[in-house]
Amino acid sequence: MSDYNVIDGRTGAGAAAEGGKRADNVIPAPTATGNRLRDAIRRARLSDVERSDVIVDLREAELARLQLLQDALGDLAEELPAGSDMFDFQIQTGVTPRLWVDMLAHVSMGRDKRTYRLVQETRYGRQLMFETTGLDEMASRVTDYVARRMLERERALAGDTLAGDSRAEETRKTSAPAPTPAAELATASAVAPRKFGWAGIVLAFIVGLIAGAAALFFGSLWYLSLIAG
């Protein structure tokens, strides 16, 4: 099979009639596939946009460049976890077209309609995170932003889990029944020997002996006084 395609419409017999000479109006058959073909299409579209900047409306050029970035982020969108709704990658048309990455960040074009600007909404207003005229460079920065946001979400979910466990433990402690007086007395009796040790027990025994001897002595005196009277 020949590796060349005839583009002037002549049949194989007509080409053979020339004595097997290669025609001047043939081109090699394309061999680019997969990502190489997609990159070639992207470069062709970017070239068209470059020419369109001076012959069509500037807003259309903005949209075309944002669509190129959207296509460049296609692989990233496919790699996101199933069911993830954090990221959008949709173009919002309007006075100022924007490619929204998530609820906080978007990409828009600069005043020259050639510069990509990655902007994030914060409590202090809009913050410019990065700007460049390079399509692939902006796609790389958006990918880094997405990775950071996913890590932040994981940390937040982990923090919520720990906080929930702490609240459950506090609820368990506060909901436990209050001890009864009998239980408190039993607990105190069990703790007392451990608190004072053997020295306390011996001291209590000695005090008891002294108190008993004193009671016996005064009782004897009282009895003798009765006899003497």
C-alpha cells in the first residue's frame, strides 16, 4: 500500500501511466493520533484566534481563548472524583466572559484580550493569583489550584469528624446519671484507705484506744463517787 495520498483526483491507472514517477502534488499520509492530534488541533485553533483578534469582535476573541483553556482542562475534569461538585469549568458569557473553576475562582482575559488572569474571590475582594499569555502555563496553574482546594476540603472534613467525636463524648458525659448518696458513700469508703494509707488506719486505732481508756477512767471515777456517797 502506498504511503501517499493523491490529491488531484486522478485514478490509480492515470498515476501508473506516468511510468511510476511520484507526482509533485501528493502529500504524506497523516500519522498523528491521540494527544498529538489534539495538540495540533489546539495549535490550529489558537492560530485562528490570533488572526481573528484584528478582524472580528474582541469579545468573540475572548470567548475563543477561554474555550481553548476549557479544552485544555478537559483531562483534569475527567480525573476528578466521581460525584465531585466542587469544580465547574464552565464559561459564563456576558459583558465580561469568565471560565469558572469553582465558586471562588475564575479565569478571564486581560484588557489586551490575550492575557489569561486567574482571579479568586476573597472576603477582602478579588485577588489576582496569576496571569500569563501562555495557554499551557495557565492550565498548569489552574490544575495546581484545584489540587490545593481538594486538600483543603479533605482537611475540613477531617476536622468536622474530630469535632463531632468530641461533641459526642461531651454529650455522653453530661447525659450520665448522677450518683446516689449511697453510691457516693461507698465510693468515699473505698477511696479513704487508698487516700490515707496504713498510717491513717493505725492512727485511727490509737485514737480509738485512747478515747476508750478515757471513757473507762471517768466511768470508774463516777462509780467510786457513788459508792463513797
